[in-house]
Amino acid sequence: MIDRRKGLKLAALAAFWPRGLLAQGSAASSSLDPYSGMQWGKGYEGQRKADLGDGTFLNPIFAGDHPDPALLCDGDDHYLTFSSFDAYPGITIWHSRDLVNWRPVTAALRHPVGSVWAPDLVRHAGRYYCYIPARTADRRSIYVITADRIEGPWSPPVDLNLPIHIDPAHVADEKGRRWLFLSGGDRVRLSDDGMATIGEVEHVYDPWRYPEEWVVETFAPEGPKIVKRDGWWYMTTAVGGTAGPPTGHMVIMARSRSLAGPWENCPRNPLIRTQSAREKWWSRGHATLFEGPGGQWWMMYHGYENGFWTLGRQTLLEPVKWGADGWPVPQGGDLSAPLAKPVDAGSAPHGMPLSDDFSSDRMGTLWAFYDPASDEAKRVSRVNGTLHLMAKGTTPSDCSPLCCIAGDQAYRVTVDIDADPGAEGGILLYYNRRLYAGLGIGQAGLMMHRYGLQRPRGAIPGQRDTGEKAFGKLAIRLTNDRNILTIHTSDDGRKSWRKFDVQMEVSGYHHNVAYDFLSLRPAIYAAGEGEVRFRNFTYEALP
């Protein structure tokens, strides 16, 4: 549907542009097309990347699901992590020197504490800390993990016993006292070692409120981030709800001479907001204001890509200038055009290959279990390029699939599968336990998954008969072409392919339908009894 050299075709625009707009004719439509001429750089396996190789970049700097960016600037080094929700190992930390190209360092959280929302990554007195809000079905709190080196090892999590709040932000005041600012305009004192709270939570800020007639999800003041400049503390906050309508999420700001307040709201609030569903980026919010290389100021935040809620919230970078009144002024517009890189050191590697020959351990950087038990890692072993995955549960809904994050609008994933009798294994596009699509094999033959439901679909091509029930080896390929899923199978070593007779439309597999703030991710699974073996997982971004 999308030709990046010619812009967005009218057939695609009709899906999410207001009625009557296209009726004005192709010339009028072209003048309003915010995607015209968009062209991303290409990285590993053709994956899109922000760096265009000419001193400019085109958002997103992180394609695919990388929400609630938590940024740590440590001299010339920049580190970044994100909400990892139900994925474990979680809190994957990334490193960059230019704020545009990033490489994975480690997964810092390996002890499940629940679904992880909006952490904060900091360095204080030479030690690294990550403050992590997490929730389970019967408990939520904020935890802290620490390390002497960013690469780890990171400590097990310590519970700070903060059951009401989310989105912590660490800051030290002029006297060296440590604080956690929290959702809702609250804060709590931390002990000197940052490993416990002191006293009660106190309310210090009443966030700015938008006009009642605006189209938003809900008020939800969250994600405070604090920085000091010229004697002022600046607090950046998200309001309007993270998902919901494209125009909901936004960035507001307040400042104070003291962390205790009073806080003065910016007269230009909101500083950032999607004004129309015609824009390239929806629900822009959860921003961090920071000083980058050469004294240039920036904001980093997340947003949904127009028409691609399924990719989750992607990370965006926008330059900022300071106005004469002492308030920042974002300079990136709707982020549909290239911007100058913070540092022009030429093109550099970004991300990582998503293909895996299973010769090394890539848990946490590439793969993560969905909603695992504390001992989930025991299910995995690798022998001579084969991933052995012990079966669990009965379907993809309860077997904790292994997932990875894709950031391309169109891509293809393929894997070779061999299942024990009694086991079922396959490959999916997985949102959560209620919503997924793909194909598996087992004793019952082919098993089709759609809408989070499953249906037997006959014998496995090329199956062999064991005298009991049939099972076999099969290569399965999923092609996700802008939310249209096509499945192929091969029983001759990928020499020839047979098209599966059902194609699926998956654009509704996202948060506004199924909650959980996740993305539609390639996944492999093993359910039932015994084990499933996977070989040669390959990823290919499509033009």
C-alpha cells in the first residue's frame, strides 16, 4: 500500500482520512498528504532506521514497541530503557553516542515482579539505579534494582511499598536529598542509598488541565520527568491518556524554584499534542526534556504511527529551543520530515538482527517470554543451532510464548518446527493471551489461530505416520504486509512453499481493542506435553 518514494496511495488514505477529504481530487489530497516522500534508512535485514546517512534522521528513532522511554545521559554516553510490561527478561538497556543509533547492552530485570510500566533509569553517586513500577493481579508497587556497571550484574528487585502510584522519576535536590516524583503530582523522600522511602507521599503539584471539549481518553497525569536549568526546576508531565483517540495524549510542563513548589504551569501548554488524526504520529506524550550534545536541548517521547496501532508506541526525538520567557519551544512540528541529527558522525549500526540461528543466548535482548513464571528460563535450551522449548499449558493463551519486537510496517518471519508427540508448536503474531493469529503443528495436524481462537485444519503437509497419530516437521512463514497476514508452509527444506488457505486482517490487534499497552509481535510457542524444536528463525523487512 505504501510506496515510500511516492507517498501514501489514496486507497490507503481512505482507511483513516475524514470522509469528503479525498473527494476533493488527487491534487487536493496530495497537498494534504503528510507522508509524501517519506523514506527511512535501512539497517539489519532491511529494517527501517531513523538515520538517513546524510546528517539527518526521520522519526521514529526506535521503530516498533518502545514505550515510556527512560533516558540517562552520562557524559557522552546515553542509555535508554522502556516499559517491558509482561516480557521477561525485561528492562532492556540500550546505548548510543548520537541519540539516533542505538545498540542493546543487557536486560536488567530477570526476576519477575509483574507487568512493568514506565521505569526510570538514573545514575547517582557513581551507581546505577532503575526504579520500576510493576503490577500483578493482586498487588502493585514500585521496585528498585541497582548495579555498579550499566552492563550489570543488576541486583534482584527491592520493593519500595508504593501501591498507589506509577511512573517514578528520581531527582536529588540542592541538599543532596533524594526524591521520587510520582504520578498525580506527588512525591516521596528516598533514603540516602535510594533503596527505601522515608515518610509519607506528599502532593506538591496540581497538573494543568486541558479544555473539557478536547477529544482525549482521560486526564491521567503521569510520567513526570524533572530537569534543572538556570535556577528553575522543570517538570514535564503526560496527560490525556496513553491510547484512546489519536488526539488524547499530550505533553505539559511546569516550573518551580523549589522541588516542593509552588509549580507554575507553562502558558503554552500543551507543548506537544497531536492535533488531528491526519498527522503522522498519534498520541504523542510521556516526554523527557534534556540537554544533548553541544548544548542542544531535546525532547524524547513516544507515539503511535498513523494506521499502525499494532506496532505499539514508538520512540520519537524532537529538537527544542528556549524562548525568551524561559520556557522550551519544540521545533519538530508533526515529525513527518527529516531533522538534523544531534551529532553527525556518519551512519552507524542501529538495533540488531532479528534473525536467530539459536547458536547463542539472546534472551532479553531479542527474545522474551510473555507473562512467565519465576522459573520459565528452565524451559529453554540450545543444542547445535536448535532451540529446545519445553511445552507448557494447552494453547498460546497459557503457554508463555517467546516473543520479539518488530518495527517494520511489512515483514516476513520464518522458522522450522519439529514437535514431539503430545506437543503443539508454531509461529504467531501475538498481542496477548486473548488476541493472536498464526499457525501451529501437533498430533492433531495443522492448528490455525485467529482472533485468539484455534481451529484444527487437517493433516500436516509431508507428515509421517508413527502408528499412533501423525506429526511432523514443517517450515512455517508468516508475512505481515501492513496488517494483512499471509501464511505459507514448506515440507521440503524451504525449496517450495504452499499457501495456507486463510488470510487474516490483524489491524485491530492492539491496545484499544484488547488493552495491555502492547504490540503485535512475532512469537514462537510450545503447548501441551513434551518439547518443540525450532531452527533457523529468519526475519526480512519488506519494501
